[in-house]
Amino acid sequence: MFAGLACAWALPGGLVGCKDRNGGAIPPTATPPTWTGEVAPLIARRCGGCHGGGGGPALAPPALGSYEDARRSAGAVLLAIRRRMMPPFGADNTGLCGTWLDAPWLTDAEIATVGAWVEHGTPQGAPSLIRDAPDAPPRFDADRDHLVTVEAAAPFTPELGERAYRCFIVEPRLAKATAIIGLTVSSEPAGAVRQAALYELGNGGALRTARQLDAADPGPGWSCYGAPAIAGAGVKLLASWSRNTPVQRLPAGTGVPLARETALVLQLRYDLIASAPGIPVRARMLLATGEVAHPAHFVALHPVPFALAPGQTEARVGATWTADRAATLLGLVPRMHTLGRVLDLERTHAGERQCLAHFGHWDVYDQQLFRDAEPIALAPGDRVALTCEFATTSRATPVKMGEAPDDEQCLAHLYLVDAP
Ligand code: HEC
């Protein structure tokens, strides 16, 4: 979907006008926006954390921190923000298919500002000494949020291929049972983890298998691309995080129960640009914990094992789940691997269909919990359908469902609480 395209228009006399998302008119500006005037501050705040505005390093190309860099990439910048590819988020937030609490979408007015700057030939403007810093992500408060650190015993040096993702057994030894109410991941070097998930090993068999995998793989932890590669029951998703949403709070009043004596698997996907070759990465997941009125759980919605024929531009699979009692759906964690293109979630209630989530340009790092802005009340008998679309044109042999990098997945973990 190309939201925002309809917004920028030129008014007579070279004025640039726009309406924001709620339809309010934004006063036209008589002079076109300039780099130092409007564009650099906007880029620093909204893109600088990843593309090096505001004095920080660029974790991802293109660098946008200086006038020269930004001018060179101006066309790509405008395309990326008009298509809502950047800042990266994944879920469609137009309102046609759910709205999301953490969506970092630029406002229509911000897109129009960059559009007008590009249309007027990227003017530089008068020099400015004021440096704008990237929007600081909200933080947890060590006193109030009861932080629990989940960290591998030893740092790990990621490499290309199999060693770009890793699982570690962690045993946090809590003083008492609690619930996860938020999470964030930090690392040294900064930005070196792009995506992380936390699983519970629910029984002794799962822990034994994890120990065997750990022992069989040289270095700390073991290589795991999809889930922790432990077959069978007892492995449960507790939390999922992506750098795209640095600090995640679970929906108010809800949390995922965490047993006192529990063995966990921390799964990390490293960013090899931010981590730099040969440098060990120390990464930790911080869990904000506390008592909650509404314990939540994830329900894994996925198809029966499938195989996709090679050479297809639109290979589809899907699955449905039927609510057996009244529940409230507050979010989802989507998952496909690298061949995934589109993921859709839809609810059918009393014969009527409602689009719940649409991921139109899938990126494998879009695996945080996407929190619904409006809770979805599910009645017993409501059906939730998941559809995944893949492009298998790069493959010469069938692609099976599995956890290896060459396998595929079609999965949505639904974040649910029982209805009050
Ligand atoms: C959370 C980190 C993050 C933020 C914030 C972010 N980007 Fe990006 N950007 C990336 C990554 C990572 C890539 C590399 C492509 C990919 O892996 O998705 C990228 C790629 C791009 C590209 C290249 C796209 C292409 O087609 O090759 C452009 C242009 C871009 N970003 C512009 C922006 C602009 C403009 C903003 C702010 C409005 C922004 N980005 C905010 C992480 C970010």
C-alpha cells in the first residue's frame, strides 16, 4: 500500500501544502524546505539511530548523517518513506488492517516535507550549528520495573552463515515466580543484535536436548536459525524482540508468566554490519517483570508441515485457529524465513471477515511483538486465519517447513488473554 502519496501537492505560487493523517491542514510554507532548516532535524530524529544522523554511527546503509550523503540518497529516501518501508516496522498501519501501538511511521506532513525538498532540488539552506539527536527510545526504570537480566555466560563472535544466529541456555534463578511485562535487548558493540527471542524449556527432556546441542557445537551456545531446534513439546515462546522496536512494553495489565526455577533459551540474530568482523558481542535481554492482573499466553498458529514447489512467484500456505472460549487478542509475533513475501491474519466472526494484520513486504527481522492499538474481542467459535505467501523462484528443489535457514515457516504467535 502506498499511503501518503496523495498528500503532497503544490499550491499556486510554489507553495507546498499538506493535510496530516487526521485531515487537519498544515499551513503552506512559502519557501521550500532546506537541509539545515527542516530535513536534517527530521532525518536525525527519525532515521539517525540507524543511518547515522545526529552524530552517531550508521548501522545500516545508506549513511544519511551529512548533507552530501543525504543528497546522494535523496531519491531512495523519498521512495522508502513514501512506500512506508522506512523506518522499518513491517505491519501495515494505514488503518485498513489493524493499527499498531509502536508504528514509527512518519506523518504525512513529514513525508511531504522531504518530497518538497527533493522536488526543489535538495537545497542546503543556511548553515546551522544545532545538532539534532535521534529520538531517544523510552527506557525501563531499574527501580520500578524489577529488571531481570537474561544473558549468555560468555560473549560470542558472530560470523557470516551459520554463526550469524545463536541459541544459549540461560537459567535466571528468580527469587519468585513473576511475569514479563516488557523487554529490551542491549549489546556491546551497540546495535549488534537485530532480533532476539526467549523460549521456555518446559520440561527436563527439552533441557537435556538443549544441553546436547550446546555440547555438540564448538563455542558458547549453538547455531539455531528458526526456533531453538529442539523437537517435541515443552518449548514455548515467552518473548520476541526486534531492533525496530527497541523497548517493548506488553499491553497494560498483561504479562507472560515466568516460573521461578525455569530454564530458558535466548536466541540472538546478530547484525554483522554493526558487530564488525572478529569482535565478540556481549548481549543481554532485560526483562521488566511484575505482577499482572491478566496473565497472557502465546498460541502458535501454523499450517501442517508443508513443502513449496520451486520456481513459484506466489506460493501460498495457511492455517486457521478457532477460539474455544472468549478471549482478547492483543498482538502477534509473525514469522517467515527469507522467501516470505506477504503475511496476513484475518478473523471470521458470525460469517463476517475482518482483516487483523497485513505484512506486505516481509523482512525476516520483523519478529517483535506487534501490539494492537485496539484489542480484538474473540468469541468462542471465532476463527483466525493465517496466510503466508512465498516466492520460491530462487530455488530448484522443493522448500520444506522447518527451522534451518533454507527451510520456511508460516507462523503467527497470537498474544492472548482470557476475556474478563
Ligand atoms: C531501526 C533502524 C532503522 C531506522 C530507524 C531507519 N532505517 Fe532505513 N534501513 C535500515 C536497515 C537495516 C536497512 C537495510 C535494508 C533492510 O535490511 O531492511 C535500511 C535501508 C534504508 C534505505 C535503502 C533502501 C533500499 O531500497 O535499498 C533507505 C533509503 C533508508 N533505509 C532510509 C531511511 C529513512 C529515510 C529513515 C527515517 C525516516 C530510516 N531509513 C530509518 C534500518 C533503519
